Amino acid sequence: MIRFKGRVRSLGLPGAVLFAVGTGVILHVRRTLVRELRQLRRVAAAAQNAVLRPLPSRIGGLDVAAVQLSAEPGAAIGGDLYEVVATEHGVRAVMGDVRGHGIGAFGTVAAVLGCFREAAYDEADLGGVLRRLERALDRHLRQVHPASIAEEFVTLLLVEIRVDGEMVALNCGHPWPYRLSGTRAELLAPADPYPPLGVFPLPDVLSTVGLGHLPPGDALFLYTDGVQDARDSRGRFFPLPTALTGAAREESPVPRAVLRRVRSALVEHTDGAPADDIALLVLRNGACMPPGARGTARTTATPPQSTTHL
């Protein structure tokens, strides 16, 4: 029934037919939109896996695990990046954070990772890798963001872990990593970083800095600044050292288990809504330890496990 100028008029048979047809059209459109949304999510997930591809659980003698979380609700891709490859120079890893977040930063992520996957094998030192990344980023930004190239940048941390466990790094405006040793979480910050890549040209001389050694059983924890900048409802920052210490105390430190605990703490701290993209990466020296070398650490390698993407 519909009311028109104070009178009640019956829809009648034609109105009922129109109502039924309209309802059917609405339901059809709704089903179509739901189907298209699911398809878009599958495409986004496939794009993420092609660019920010899942890492194997073991690379060059290191146990590896990584997670990534986009700040955009429902988005499968974001502005953080990571990769780990085994080369003749040692295991090389990159952790980076593109200005902005979500889908808009994904093209820059693809450009940086594509270059790293070639340069990490070709260049004899990390300085050569970083210069290749600088040139690739500049080309990409000039093509995609010619009007605002000066406003675009990427923070990067390059790490090389050699066969003997020695670690060296180059840092362009990125958070320094933590070393997890037994139940301790130690921040490794040996020098001031260079500016983020894209802000200023790299200096003529690039000197890697030492991060010490990674003994068997110890792990290196890399992350993006979305972790340390995460706040709760009262504005308090996420206590990353405390979370790492608690995770290492219980897991000693198995990469996937450590990430699971840190990720759970992050979700709880931010009520499941981080303000920025987040990426976490753990590289653990999986070599067997001498008996009694470190009582709190496990002496056997962990079973292979797949990398998790969030």
C-alpha cells in the first residue's frame, strides 16, 4: 500500500509486478557487487603474492618468517616491503617503507623490490645494491609522480648476514633492527642513518656499518615504523622492546612464533586498527648450537613453516 494526497490506493497487480521486478533487480545487483568485490580481493591477493611474495621458511641457513598488515581496511596490499635472498656474498635482506600506505604506494613497492631482487645477486657490496635502488626509485617516481617527485621517498634497511654470522648494514632513514638472544632483545643502532631514499642524493662514499655477529640460535628482528608509531586509545606508543622480550622468553626465539606473539600484541594495542602499514621480519641463525652454549635457547632447528601474510 502507498499513501498519496491523503488517500490510500492499492498497488494492484501492475504495482505488485513492478515491486517484484524491482526487488529482483536489487538482489541481482547486490549479488553482482558481492561477486565483483570477492574477485577484486582475489586479484589484490594475487598481486601481493607476486610482488611481496611469500618467503620460504629457510634461506641460506637462516630460519625466516614475515608478516605484513595493511592500514587500509580490507586491503590486501600496502606500502611496506621486504625480501630475503641467499647470494654468494651471504644472505641479503631489505626492509622498507614507502611514503603513504595502502594501494597508492604499491607501485613503488614493486619498483624497489624488482630492483633489489636483481641487484642483490649482481653487486659485490651493499653500497652497489643501494645505488641501484636509488636509480630505480628515481626512474619510477619520474614516470609515475613527475609533479610531486620531491615529496616521494622510501626508508630502507639493507642487511647482509655472512656465512660466519657477521652482519653489516646500510640504513636510509629506517628503524634499526633488534637482535634476539635467549630472552634478551637488544636494539642494534651503531650509527646515524642516511636520509630516506629519494629525499637527497646518496653521498659519494657509502660505508656499511657493522651489526655484530648472529650466533647460532640468535635472531634478527626487522620492522617498519608503523610498529613503533602504533598507539592505543589513550595515545600510548606500542612497547616493542617489552613485546619482543616476552616473545623471546617463551619462544627462544622461533621466528614464526615470535611474529605471532608480536602481531597479537599489536592488534590488541591498536584495537585491530593500526594507523599505518606494518611489516615484521625475523631471520634466525638456524645452525645447531654447541651443547651448553646458551641454556635458554633451543638447540635444534625448527621445522619448516610457511611465511604468513596478513
